[in-house]
Amino acid sequence: MAIIFDKLGHIARVGLNNPETRNALDPDTLLDLFRAWEECQRDDSVRVVILYSALPDIFCSGMDLKKSIPVLTGVRKPVTEGEKWLVSDWQSVGKAMLKHKFLDRPVISTVHGYCITGGFEMTMGCELRVASEDAVFQMRETKLGIMPISGSNVFLARQVGYARAMEILLTGDNFSARTLYEWGFLNRVVPREKLMDEAMSLAETIAANGPRSVRAMVRCSRQIQGKSLEEALILETEIGAPIFVSEDAREGVRAQKEKRKPMFK
């Protein structure tokens, strides 16, 4: 399997694990990712998801164009289940890469080694990002004479600012974890050996909070994109108001008064 999937309490972990392609996103891997996000959405016990690489020296080498392009352009017929899915439901590829995010749980991207093109774009679709000191990020499409179409032209300027986004996209150069931390793209940069521990600590903190409020804030952050200020404020109230009358909200207040940890359901 190109994907490792497990659950630790309220935390699900999705690991990229394809040594042959250095975690390139081929059709079958993308289908496995899509199914993993679906499983996390179905399971109400899942409150946070960690995306990581199980390989020792790389997070993701980007889209596997050698396998995808011939199928998409009709040069050859789809053979594998993933290839058939790819040509029949192209929009779901965007969901697999978190470009179109239907999962209303926060995803923490945990990056070490090289994080290239499609892998970089999938990280842009995550709510939180932790990287090791050796992590290197690159959007190299322009060096290949092509253009990225999995969200970076939309998301990156919002996340690091217009000028910095254009530098990343137009130069195709490598950018260190330290630089992207200083630019506000990363939440944490830690030594490699502490990477998963840091991500788990962050996930555990979030998982201990009200699950309804966390899921609502994830939905809100996506749905207000592109809205006017007035529309965004109305949407925030529509999504957030029901949380105030939920059992979680009542339990949170009770726990504060009783000076104990809340038992959210």
C-alpha cells in the first residue's frame, strides 16, 4: 500500500509510503488518499489528522506525471483502479490533494526532506504545518514549462503574501523550512527526530478541545474564502451560532466552573 492509515485515540494518521516513486502522487496513491479523507470524515471519533511521510529522506516528490498524463490525454487506456477513477472523476483528485477540502477536521502536515510541487500544494491545503530543519520546499513547474493547477496560485499568496508567493512560483527555486517559517507558512520547525512528537503534541492539544467548535472553524475558514466582508461575517455567525447552544458548549462551561477537564462528546 502506498498509504499507511492508523488511528491513535482521536487522532488519525495518514502516511505516504511509496519508496519506488519517492512518494510521487500517482493515480492509485491519490485514490488511497481520497479514501483516507473519506474515512476520517465518516468517523466522528476522529478530531485531528496528521499527514506525514513514512520514507526517511523525502515527504513527496510531487505529481507522478509519467503515469497520469498518458491516461488523462488518452495516449493509453486506464488499467488500474486508480487510473479509472482518475479519468472518471477528475474533481476528486482536487479533493484527494486537499484543494477542494470536504474533510472538516484540521489536518497537520508533517514535512521532512523534499516537499515538491504536488506535495507542496497538498501541504498548502492543510490547516497547520510542522517541518523538520532539513525540509526543503519547491514549486518547480515553471522549470518544466508547465503551470501548477492544484491550488498554489490560489492559496499561496493568501498564506505568505503576494510577492513571496510569486517568488516561489516564478523562480521554481528551493526554499528552506526556516525561510518558510519566517514567511508565516509553517507553524513549527523542529529537529528531525522531534518532528512526529511535535505534530502529535499539537494534535493532542486540538483533540482535547470542543470537537464541534473545531470542525465548525475548519468549515468556516474554507467557506469564507472569496466572500465579501459582509458575507463572511454573516457566514461566520451562521456556522458558529449553533455551537453556542450545543451540549459541548454546556459541558465546557460546567467544566470551567467545576475546575476540571471537559468531557466533550
